[in-house]
Amino acid sequence: MRPIKMTLTAFGPFADTQTVDFRPALGSRLFGIYGSTGAGKTSILDGICFSLFGESSGQERQGDDLRSHHATPDVETEVRLIFEVGAKRYHVVRRPRQTVRGKRGDALVERQHWAALYDATDIEVDDIDADNPGVVMEERKVEVVADRMRSILNYSAAQFRQVVLLPQGQFRQLLTASSDQRSAVLRGLFDVSLYERFVERLKSEASDLRDEVETGRSVINGHLQAHAVSDADALTTLIEALKTDVGVQTAGRDAARGVRDAARVTLQAAQQIQDRFSEHDAALEGLNVVLSRTADIEALKLRKQAAERAVGCVAADGRATEAENDLAGGLTARAHAAVQEAEAARLCSEATATLQRSVAHQLEREAAAVAVTQLEGIQKRVAGAEPLREAARQSSLAVVDAKAAFDEALRAYDTAEQTHATAVEAHAAVQHTILRISQVESVLQTLNQAREHASQFAGATDAVEKFTGARSAALANHESLRQALADFRDVEAAAEEALASAQAAHLAAKLENGVPCPVCGSTEHPRPSGGAEEGQGLDAAWRQARTAREAADADERQGAQAAARADGEWTQAVARLAELRAPERDISAITADISAVKDELATLRAGPDIGTTQAAVDAAKLQLAVTTAALAVARDHHAAADKSAMSATAALEASLADVPADLRDGAAAALRVEAAIRHRDQMNTAHQSAVENERRASEAVQATRSTLTHAEGRVTELAAARDAHRAAFVAAKTNARLSDGTYGAAKSDIPNIDALTGTIAEHVAGLAAAQDRRDRAVAAIDGLDRPDLEAGSAALVDADACLTKAEETLTTTTMKLGQLEATQALVTRLAGELAAATERYRVLGELAQLTDGRNAHRLRLRDFAIAATFDLVLEAANQRFARMSRGRFALLRKYEGGDGRARAGLDIDVYDAHTDQKRDAHTLSGGEGFLASLSLALGLSDVVQAEAGGVKLDAIFIDEGFGHLDDETLDVALDTLRDLVGQDRAVGVISHVEAVKEQIPMGFDVVRQPQGSVISERLGV
């Protein structure tokens, strides 16, 4: 990642917009960021880290804490960074969560964290701005921007702080971290997931193989236990025994089958003899049945003979019956003719009487004809007056319409008059409202100004109170830390003096004349040191005192920085408060007044505008004039229509003066004429009907009398014919020897003669057949005894049972043998598969255990890869550490010893060439620790770029003051940094040391001012 240009607005100590153009600094490859304590040097790194990841460089402050306390509510905090990765150029914009003034009105609103990422590859750097940001990659969604940023950079914020930006206060973190902490950092920087996945795959596959082996064993044991055998040999023995049993049981089954077949032949022979005896019994029973029907057959023969004699009487019987029926019909016809003749005489008498009454009403018929003539004359008069009637009706309708039009015009006029009055009143009210709105807006503006001033004063007062307490606490804490540092320095000096004295005495005691001193090399020892030689524990005490002094030194520096920062913040807060005057009213009271005024203003503005009400007045005035003219026209039309209607009514009354009132209507006159004609026609029709009815009745009487005479003659003829046919029927029954009773039964059997004949013939044939069957059956059993079928059946059942049992036993044994043989084949196959799986598991299981840390060093494959990578980091670091320490120090990885089962960790030892011994990295002094940390950080940066695929470190930043180094060591450290930079890497340092400024002139100055810090570019002068 290569930063190109960054813009900070209301960020950290910067009140307004500050622009940092990295291009000249990157061109020099080594540059610095300089300024006094609290000026805001680290805030530049905060801006880079926040723009990329939404976090500060040191993690002490979150994005919400980065808003400048110098900024006014009208200015929104924003960071814009243009950076390049390879050939691509990107533009990222971030705004932290902050409270600013809203775009509408004066209220303060909280804005959420916002981020946007653009592709600006095809845009010149100086042309990139808010209006031309580049191609949108993502806007608004902070999480998505973070994901896209990680994919572009190939590292996270934590990794960024380890290898690109080395934050203040955390510079020595990698050097002094524990083995586990260092491992976590390296795992984050170097992808060892491949090794982890490989180990997990080995473990998973080994586990699967182990499960497969255990399952295979369980399956084999399950198959063996299902047959109650312990192993494959026992299964083979059981199979051989069952094969022997099958041979024995097969022979037994064959013997049982022979016994069953013999019993079946014996039973079949006995069954055949039994069938002959059964046929003999059935033949006797059949003959007896036929003989039992002899009496019935004789009765049927008598019925057949009587029916045959009755056949000759049927014709005479039919003629006699027909003659009787004809006579009955003639009698019925005569009676009917007599009834008709009497009815015709009665009707003729009634018709004659009706005709006589009709003749008596002749005068009434003539009067009805006269009435019709008179009414038709009146109808003509009424029809002639119809034009006058229509004129009167139309005039009346015109009056109604004119009256309705007049009423409607009057209502429209009243409505228009009321609308005009309402519009005039509303227009006057709006004019008054406009005046009131102007007054209220003026009041609201005054109140808003007062609240803004009160809010600024309250904020400034709170800031003074807050920073006063923080300043007092920071100063007191710094004084306490400074005193503690002095105490620790005294303790360290005493411990170092005691250790030096003991070491000198120890060496002096070992000196021999002529033998070189191990310290100075001289063979002469004129003044050897004296004193006690006991130095046990003094070295540890000195190291402990030095560690405590270094910790106190670091705490004192941090306390001094915190005190300076708190003092600066307090000074700015007091100056800000002095610029403001105290408000006259409390902010809550002002806010309440603003709320009330806004409510009143909203209510006033909710009404109609003046243009709308003026238009309403004009429209109402015009409508009133229109309705006034329409009302006058409607009134004139109504008067004219009323006069015309009165004239038409008078003319109609004069035309019908002598016509009855109830007949003056044409429809009523027509109804009266129609009724009179109908009455006249009804009377004439009734008279004609009476004349016709009397004529037809006389003719009917003559016809019925003729019919009655004919019917009486016919009855006499039919009675004579009936008597003759009856005598012939009696003679026929006598000849057939049939009485009246026997003739009826014999006549009913005539249809059954053929059936009776067939039944009799069947009986004769059946008797002969039954007698023949009996004779044959007797001959068939001659000389034979009836067999015992139950004994034969029982013998066959027993033989079948024996055979079934033998077959079931053989089948069971055969099936069991088949199951055992199938199990034997399956167990053989599974045993082969189990052996192969067991061998695979042996190899894979050992690999899984070795790579998972179950080895002599208890080292996992992942940790081995991390350790190997860390060795590369230490190798790269030592190239610089050896130079900066003039060959004295080297960083080594500590190997744990002991029982041989310890693992090699990531703890660091320092080899000191002066003592030819290794010691813990924590024992380095402040300057030595700085050089070691710098070497380790630079080595880590080299290896990350070389090993971590896709990570390109174009620039790194070191936020450390170099204050621990003497001039000579500082020169060496800076020379090392100069060697580090090249065509593909730049280094930026943050420092307040003047010697650093002199040797690294390019970069930026951050100047602290009361209104906010300012960034300026150093031109390397």
C-alpha cells in the first residue's frame, strides 16, 4: 500500500481541512513527521489507519473519538485518502459517528459512521475530489467497505499496525510479547491455514479409518455372535456338523415318503369299493322316491282326462257368454236413451221460458241504443275541445318549470351571496396571519441565536471543568511517576554498584602474576580490587532493578505526554471560554420558547396563502353578479307563464260549459261510450241466444225419442238369442259328463294338458331307470364287504405328518447351513477389508498424531511452520540488529529443554557477544530494546512482503521518538533505515528529536496552535 494524498477535516487536533501530499516525501524514500508533544503527529497515522480500517493507529481511540474538539457543529469530520496498490489507484472516504448541525434548521443530529470506496485508477491525483471521486465500488455500507479493503490490502487493521504502521507505545510489543501472543500475531500475518487444514484432514481421515476398523470388527463379531460362535474356526466346525445332519435327515425323509405313498394307494383302493356301496345305497333311495309319487301320477291322469272332455264344451260356453253380454249392453243402451230423452224434454222447457222472458225486455234494448247515440255526440264535443285542453296543460307545465327555475335561481343567488361574504372574511384573516408570521419568524431568529450562544457557552464551560480535572489528575500523576522514577534509578544504581564491586573482587581473587587479566589483558596487576567476593543474587537484583527502572521510565514518559496533552487541552478550553460572554437566560428556557414559537409558526403556515384567498374573493364576486342577473330573468319568465296558463284555462271552460263535468275528459267520455255500447250489445246478444237455444232444444227432444224406440226393439232381439245359446251349452256339458262344478276345474286344466302328459311320461321313464340302476348296483357289490375308510384315512394322515416333519427338519437344517455358509463367505471378505483398513489406519494415524503435536517435541505442524517463518524473521532482523549494535547482539529463538518432551516455542533470547551468553529479551536497556524492536519490526516487514502472498509494503511508518539512543547509536539506526529504503519502499518516522530532523529533512511539520494544529510540508532544506 502506497499513500498518495490525504485530506483531514475536523479530525483530531485539526480544526479545519489539512492536506497531506505524500508524493514528495515518498520520492525521497526516507521522511519524517515532526512536531511538539500533543501537536498531532500521531493523528496523521490515525488518519491513514481510520480511512483504511475505521480504527485509530493505537486502538486507544475509536472512530467516535477522532472528531476535533476545535470543530464547530457546522463542520463534519471527514478523512479522504488516495492510495495505490500495485497499478491500481483507490480513493476512500470515511466519516465517523458524530453529532453535527442538521441540514435543515438548527437542531443537532447524530450522523452514523459512513464510508465509501472508489476506483480512481484512470483519474489524475490532483483531479480527484468530492465531485469527481472515481468509479463507485461501495458506498454507505461500512462493513462492505471493510471487506473490500481487506481483499485489496491482504491484511487487517491489527496486521497493519504490526508491519506497516508501528504505533507509539506498542513499538516493543512484538519483542516483549509472550510465545502465544507472538504466535497469534504471526498466524495473523502468515497464512498457515493450509497446514491446519492438512492436519485436520489427516485427523479426520484417521478418525474415519479408525471408525471403519472398529465398525468392521463390530460387524464381523455381530455376524459370528448371531450364530453363537466365537470365531471363524468355530463357524467352520459348525458348518461341517450341519452337513452331516443334512445327509441323515435326507435319508429319513425318503423313508417317510415311501410309507406315505403306500398308505395313499391302500386308501384309494378302499375308496373305490366304498364308492360301489354308496352307489347301491343311492339307487335304492332313488327307486323309493320314484315309487312314492305313484298316487300323485294317478291323480294327474284323471285331471288330464277331464280337461280333454271339457275341450268340446268351450265353444258353446263362449257363445252363451257372448249372448249374455250383448243383452246386458242392449239393456244399458235402452236405459241411457230413456235418460237422454227425459233430459232433452227438460232443457226444451227451460229454453222456451227463457225466450219468453227475453221478448218481455224489448223496450230496454231500444233505450240502450238511444243512450249510445247520445254519448257518442258528447264524445265528439270533448274531442273537438282537445287542442284547448292541451294548450291549458302545456301552460300549466310551463308555470311549474318557470317556478322551479325561479326557486333554483334564488337558491343560487343566496349561495353566491354567502360564499362572497365568507371569501371576504377569509381573505382578511390571511392578511392578518401573514403579518403575524413575519413577527414570529423574527422572534424565532432571535431565540435561535440566543440558544446557539448559550450552547457554545455551556459546551465551553463543561470543557473547562472537564479539562481542569483531567489536567490536575495528569499533573499529579506525572509528579508521582517522576518521583517513582527517581527512586527506581537510585535502587538500580545501588544494585549496579554492588554487582560491579562483587565482580571486581571475584576477578581480583583469581589474578595471577604473569597471567593476562581477562578484562584488560594486562599481565601486571599493581592494584587489584579488594572487598568481599560474595556476589550470589546481585546480578538478578541488578537486572530486576533495571527492569523496574525501565518500566518506571516508560510510565514517566507516558505521564509527561499525558500531562502536556491535558495542559494543552485545558489552555485551549479556557481561551475558548474567555472569548464567550455568559448568556442572559438558561438554555432549557430558550429551547422551550423556541419549541412554542415553532409550534405557533407551523400552525400559522398551515393555513391558506393570500393568493388563494384573493382568487376565491374574485370568483365569489363574479358568481354573485351572474346569479343576480339569472334571478331577474327567472322572475320575468315565471310571471309570463302564469298569465298564459290562466288564458288557456278560461278558453277550455267556455268550450265545455254544457258538458257534464265527469265527461269533459276525453278518456272518461270514451269509457262511458264503450260501456253503453257493451251494455246494448249484451242485451241484443242475449235475446238472439235465447231464440237459438229454444230451436236447438226442440230438435234434441225429437232425436232422443227416436233413439229410445230403437233401443227397446233391440233388447227384445238380444233376449231371444241369449236363451238359445244357453240351452246349447247345457246340452254340451251333459254329453261330456261334466257338472257345473267339475266343468270349471276341467276348463282351467285345458292349458295344462301337454304339461300333464309330459309329467306322466317322465314318471314312467324314471321308474324304469331307477329299477335298472338298482339292479346294476346290486350286481356291483356282489361278494364284497363294506371297507373301513376312517382307518385308512388315519393311516394316511399319520404318514403325511411323519413326512412333513422330516421335510421341515431337513429344510430348517439346510437353510441354517446356507446361512452359515453365506456368513462364512461374508466374514472372509470383511476380514480381508478389515486387514487393509487396519494397515491404512496404522500409517495415517501415526501421521495425524505426529502433525498434531504428539511427538517428542510436542510441536504441531502449524506451529512448526510458524516457527520456521519466525526463524526467517529473526534472520532478517539480525542483519540490521548486528549492524546497529556493532556486532554485539543477535536475536535467537529459545528452545525449551527438560525431559525431551518440551516443544520449541517462539520466545526470544538475546545473544550478547560481550558475555558470550544468551539472556532474556526483557533485559535489554531502553536504547538496546529500541534497536532490537526496530530490527524485529523491519525484519518482520521484509518477510511479510516476501512470504505473505499478495502483500506489498510500499511504505512503513515508525511512531517512536528515538529518544533512547545516544548520538552514535542514532546515526547507526538512521543509516540502517537509509539502507532499508529503495526503489520499492519508503519509510516515515515520527520524532521530536532534533538530530533526526537534521538527518531526515524531508517530511512534514505539525505545528500546534490555539485554534487547532496545522500541517506544513518540509522541503528538505
